[in-house]
Amino acid sequence: MSFYEVLAKSDGRTTFDQHSKDCEFVLNYLLSTNKEVLKKWCNRNKIAFGKFQSGTRLAMHYHDFGKVTRKWQEEARKEKPNLPPHAPYSGYFLIQDNKYELSDETPLLTAISHHSLLTESSWSTLGYPSEFLLEYLKEFNEKSNFTLPPLNLSQSDYFKQLKEYQKDCQRPTFRTLWDENKQINTTFKAKYCLMLSLLVTSDGIASKFEEEQIRGSKRTNKLKEWFPSPKMIYEKIKNVEGKKELTGIQKDILDLFSSPSYLNEGIKPLRIEAPCGEGKTLTALMYAKELFKNGLINRVIFVLPTQTTTNNMFYEFEKEYDIPSEWIGIYHSEVMSFLIEKGEGEDNSGDAFPISNQKYWSVFYSKPFNISTIDHLLLSLVNGYKYAPRAFGNIQTSLVVIDELHYYDTHTIGMIECLCKILRRLKIPHILMSATIPKQIKEKFEVKYVKIKSKGLDANNNKKQPYRFRYHKEPIYDLTNNVCSNALFDLICNSPSLNIGIIVNTVRESKEIFNELKSKFPRRQILLYNSEFMRKDRPIKEKILRLFGKGITKQLKNDEIEYCKKFGFNTNESIIFVGTQVAEISLNISFDLLISDLAPMDSLIQRGGRLHRRHSNFTAKKCNCEQCQRLDSDHEYHFHIFDTGTLCYPYYTKEKSKENELIGEIIDGTRREIGSEPVYTFESGIKMMNNVYKNENLFKGFNPSVSFWEPYKEDIIFGKKPFRDEENGGRMRIRTRRIDRQKFDVLPQIFKYENKEISAENFIQKVHADDKFAKNGKLNTDGINEISKYLLKISPWRYFSINHGKEDLIGSYKFIRIGNRPYTFEFGLQDLDTII
């Protein structure tokens, strides 16, 4: 076969020669534009940069040689090809090249794993390849300034060596976490994964060039657009702070870099402690700006606790900090719903990637600015999902920002502690950001961190006092008698023009209160938000709240006003929000009045961050912020806490366990702290936290060896397979959170589709019958996404309760569960009797 006949793709036109040149072109771009970053990473980790670069080129050159077999070429020409594997066969040529060094297996591992995750069961059923087209490969190598190896090694010996190496890697004599005298360690994993991320990015973008027939100078322009150099990123964000008056912690960042010794002595990780509204996100971006400028990073990874906070951060990057949307990657287990909602109504004609590809490139942190949940970052350290090694590779040259540290339970804090040990070992710059956290947790991130802490002062050096606690002994909602507190009604009745937030602890309570308020105050606009809304509806409700929050300080655009009107909300009037703790850190809005169930102290402080965010003083006449200027001068910001009685679901329950007893202590301690109705300040919040969380037993029980280090060590290379993907609850490789209850994806029995009510079964049949979504009865990606938009998550207990203890599946589509209740955008699932 000639150069014009040997294919690299089954599209019938992309030749092996062309694809190899395209891959080399992209790799050269990535290596040249990131040279300073890669060189500094290699120097920090005692890796020879020249060898790393030549090893990456070697892996790239040989990565597709396994396609040049008679069998692969024959299949590629068929209408419905069944292409055999090729990557493992490519290594046969690579290891016999005289440029390959036996002491460094990373180029080999990179080439043979560019399509799959290396696990303990890799190649267990792999047969020998069919006849290689050796004359073609010899000619190809000569054209590429390579020499085809003499191939003295038989194929059987090659696979034997490969499998022996695989077994050796699992032996204690080879494998270690940190010991540099052993071959397989954390630095080895980092080097392999970084090399892999460069190869798969080059391979993927080369394929995109070929699919879209992008040629000539357009390729360079596209690469600059999709993968800008650190200098280009710096030029874009060098004025990220704009004309804002800098807060104390932001000035501290500038002071850090004003000292030449800070960069010369090596970047130390940061721990930033500041209340809501202090500008922690901008502080992190200002820090990132300096790292981009000095060639220390080529991307930023922001990790947050919840899907809603990641969604909000995307909009914050795009709208507030003017970061191009094509530079922002976002990933969590329900990201498709967010991307679909974001894309609807926008002009996407110029988008670089369709939605499914946006998700793919975001999974492994390939964009300049990346946002994900903490779970995804932790899963990237082990074989938590198929592309985890690629993500681990991209982490190497990133600034990692771990936000909302105070949100996590002790198990996740323990996992983050392990994560940070890896980041410190590999000298990856990172920032831990939090509001108030107990001193026992701060001590875990004390010695090796530069500490930046807010003084809790406003621009005039006055102590910030954003609100006062108000304590009510009765519950907000009496679940026994099914009535709301009269005190709640009085608060709302006396606040006709205020934006009010009501945050309760259970879904049932939120729905009961919503119904009562809709009946009692029919002219007020009320928005309900909890975990039981469809994937398509959650981003809509989040956006409505975000726009109401924006409208407090800025003039909304006409399209933003119309967006809210489309769903029945007038931005010129006040709003009452009713939600669960799912909104605790997710709402980017500053309420005028906040009402809450009793909850642990840290949760209450977190909820309090949604009240008078741009705070100075809890009385409007003593505070000159934009929010206060909208209100009567005698207005005071109060955070009303209603007690929950003896128990406090879902935190403190009837369960008989030591852990539950400790949580009971936390609830009692919180009740004591707020009972005196103090004015909240940042310093008083720290004291309250330390008073409530003083029992040392609260911080015990996490076993880092069992929970993290054992699976991490196993997965350095050739580890376990992921049990299932992240979007189907694939957290089984490691447990990222203590509370990790199983949830079922369900379709409501009746809901609106295309502005008409439809049953779940008719909906499924309609999607399968639509040529846009299915072919020959089999759903395509768009069809899967269409169904996914209408799913919601509920617990197994809830599912079987509403279905009277029976499994309810749709006819022949046995993978789709039905929640036997109607659904509306306003209320979610319509029943109240079985909700907990």
C-alpha cells in the first residue's frame, strides 16, 4: 500500500501519513507554547526536560503503528467497520527503536494506553496482530527521520515482556508512594500521565482538524483559540481585578509577589481564610495571573463542593471576569444538563466543540480554566474513571484551588489532606480557601502553607457586622400538626418588599412551607428549590436566583429580565426563596432577610453568607453598600433561626451510635451559641466554631491508609478498573464523602414535554421514534441527552414509597424507572405524604 492508501481513520480519506503529521504539528505547538511551564515542572521534580520532550515525541511517532496491519486496514474500508485494537501493538515497534531507553518505560506506557486505562486486567484477552505492512512502515520511518527497528524481538516475546512488566509493577519491590530509589512511585505516575495528556490532546485535536478539514494557517489560529499559551492567558486576565477596590486578602496577594524571594524560593501553597463577600475567587485569580506571567502554570482547576456551585462559578468566570467561555471547562456528574441549558437560546454557530465534545475535553481538565466538584478531582488521583490518568497529567501544570473547605465532613477533609500531600510532593501550586473552620482542621494545613487571613474589616477599617442572629424556640413548620409557625407568617407579612430566603433541612419541609406560603401570600413570587427537580429545571432555577442576585447591584439586561418573565418571575419585585441545604453554598444572592432551621454551626454560618453579602453593618443606616441603599434606613439584617426540637433531621436523628451522639453535641452547642442572639462578625464566627467543635472525637475515625493510600498506591499503574462511571454513581474506587447515599434516576409519571402533558411511557416512545434521537430504535447521544434532561434523583426509600414497594420500569425499556407521581416546574413531584 502507498502513502495515499494506508488509513488512520475509518472515514475513507484520512491517511496514516496525514494523521501522523497532524499529530506532530499539534504536539510541536503544545511543547513550544508550554516549554517554560514543562521545563520548570521537570526541574521541580528532578526530571531531565530534554529526555521528557524526546520521550513524548517518541511515543507520538509510534502511537498508531498498530493500525498498519492488513486486518485493520481492511476493516477501516468497510461500511460498518469493526476495528481491532491497535495501541498495544504499537509498542512492539517503539521498544525496539534505538531512541528508547530501557530505564524509562513512560514513552511505551504512553503509546500503548492512549485509548484505554491501564489496569491489572489489560491485555488479558488480547491476541496477536495480523500481518504488519512492514515495507510501508520502513518507508514512513525513513521519511520521518526515524529508522525502522530491526525487529529482533518476536511478537510473543514482546507480549510476554509486557505482561511480566505488568506483574512486576504490582510487586512491593517495584512500587512505593514516595521512595525515589524504587521505579514505580508518585513522580513516575506524574511523568507518565503528563506525557499521556500531551499525546491524547495532540491526537484528539489532529482528528478534529481532519474531521472538519481545517488546514494551513487556520490550524495555528484554532490552536491559539483552544489552547492559548500561558502568556496569552496572562494578557487576557492581567487586569482581572478591574477597577474594584481591593480587599485585605487581595492586597496580601499583591504583597506576596512584590517580594522577589517568593518566586525564587519556590511557590508555597496558600491557605486563605475569609468570610463570604470578601472576594476569595478574585484573590485566587489574581494569584493565578502571577503564575501564568512567570511560566509556572498553563491552567487553573477550581474545585467546589456541589454541582450548583460549579455551575455558578462558570457564569462568574464568564460574566464577571470576562474569561472566554471556550476557555472554561466544567465537569460534574450532571454536566450535560448544564451545557444543554446554557446552549439553548444562544448562538452556538461559532462554538469550537459540540456539547458532547465540550464534556469530553472538560473531563480531564484540558481547558485554561477548569471547574469541577471535589469528587471528580479526588477520583482523578486513582482509577476513578477511564480518563483519570489524563486528568492527573493535566493537574501537574495547574494551579489547584480548593474552595469552600469548611463545607466538607471529616472524611472528605481527610481525603483532601491526602490530595494536598500529593500536590506538595509534586510541587503543584494550590490554594485552600474557606470561611470559618475549626482549629483542628486548620492545623492539618498549617506548617507548609502561607496563611492569608481576613481581618474582618471593611474599606474604612471598621469591623464588619453583616447581621444579627435571632433565635426562635418553636419550629418553622410543625410536621406533627402540619402548620407553619405564626412567627414565620409575621416575618413575611411585615416584609412585603424584602428579598427573603428560607432554608430548611428536609425536602418535605420545603414543600410544605412553599404550599403554605403560596396559599397565604398569593401575590408574592415564591421559588422552590431542592434536590427533587429535573436536571433540565435545576439550572433554570439557579439562573433565576442568580439574576435576582445580580439585580441587587447591577441593571439587568432586557434578555435577562425576559428570561425571568418566561418562568413567571418579575425582577422588579421581591422574591421569596424556599429551599433546602442544597442551597447552603450554592446561591449567589444576598437576601434582605434570612430564615433557617437550626443546623450545625458551620452550616448556619454558611447559610448566613446569603444575607447582606457586601456587608459592613447590620443596620442599613450605618452601611453604605448598594443593597442597603435600596432599603429603608431603619432596616436591620436579621438571621432568624427556628429550633427543630429534640432532634434535627437529617443531622441529628434517632440513630443509636457514637457518631450521632457527637452530632447531638454539635446541635446543642450551636443552640447555646445563637441563643444569646449575637451580632455576627468574622472573628465571632471563628470563636463560635471552636466552641461548638471542641470535642476531639469529632475529628477522628478517618483512616487515610485504607480510605485512600492503599487504592492510590495500587493505581499508580496497572491498578483496578473503575466499578462504574461517575455519572452512574462511580465513586466506589474511593469513597469521596461520608454521606454517599445511593440515588435512583427516575422519570415522573406525568410531566410537560413540548408544552403538553405527557406520560413517561409515551415520552420514551416519542423520543425513540424521532430520527433526531434514534436510529433503528437505538438512541444516539442526542436521544440519551433528551431523556436525561427529564430525569430527577430520589432515594431508593422514596422511590419504593411512591411506587408502593414495587419496581416500576417502562415496558421494554427496562433501564428507566418511573416515579409514580406527576411533576411540575414549580413544585417538582406533586406528593407530600411520603417525602422525608
